Amino acid sequence: MATGNRSFQDAKLAKEDEFYTQLADIERELRHYKSHFKGKAVYCNCDDPRVSNFFHFFSYNFAKLGLKQLTTTCYRSQQVDLFSQNDSETAIYLRYDGDENQNNLPDLEEIGVESLVGDGDFRSPEGIELLEQADVVVTNPPFSLFREYVLQLIQHEKKFVIVGNQNAIS
């Protein structure tokens, strides 16, 4: 095993694989897919919507991309910081339908915040229901669940973009 992959291998074994994607990386990659988002409902199902750079990117570029809807969920995180311990028993999802007051910003009053009954796991019945409503899924899934995650997207015949470390594909 290459020593450069040691931290990813350790994270996989420890199931500690919450790696946040940098906004610059998201912007750099998603610029290639602009036309694929027009009129689409985008679902980011592995992203704490309060700190997610995916939510930030899509909400601030909602009109430019011509999105229909943006939904973001995460696994049991109620903390508004990057180091949540996923210790809440419930989760939330955010839904954004665009700039209603025409100020070109996603304002808090324009973002719907809903509680989930369960823990927000992408495999949960609620997660699958939200997945079925989406046209395109974009996220950086948990490293340790990568295969299961991609398999679910394929089974539900979803278009997807996964932005993450290339070690995941190995």
C-alpha cells in the first residue's frame, strides 16, 4: 500500500471519512456540466446543508445554472460547524427553489428547513424518497460507503457527479 494513501485507508477502516470538499474544487469541476443542470432538481444527499460548499455553490449559482430545485441532506448533524460529531438523533434537509425577492442571494427566508424523521442516511427511506424526486445528484459521499453509494445511484437510474478524492475510485 502506498504511504500517500495511508490517511484514507485509516479513515476507511475507522469509518471516519467526513472529508469536506473545497468550494474551488467544486467550481473547477462543475463548470464542465453547466448545461446538464438546466431545469433540473439537484440533490446533495451527503452534505450538511449549513456548511456544505455544494449547497453554497448551487444556491449562489441557482439562476445562472437554471436549476428547478436544490435539496440538501446530511447524516444526523445539527451543529453549524465543520466538526459536527453526528451526535443528534435527527437530521434536517434544506430545500431551495430560487431567489424569490430578486436580490441575487439565497436568503434564509427563501430556504426551507425541514426535519427528517430518521437520521438522514442516504440509504434511509426518506433519503431514497428525496433521491427519487431528484434529476441529478451531486456530492462527495462517505469514503467507506463509496461502492454502496454509487450502486444506489445506478439502481435508481440517477445522473450524478461525485466530486472527491480520486482514491475513492480504486
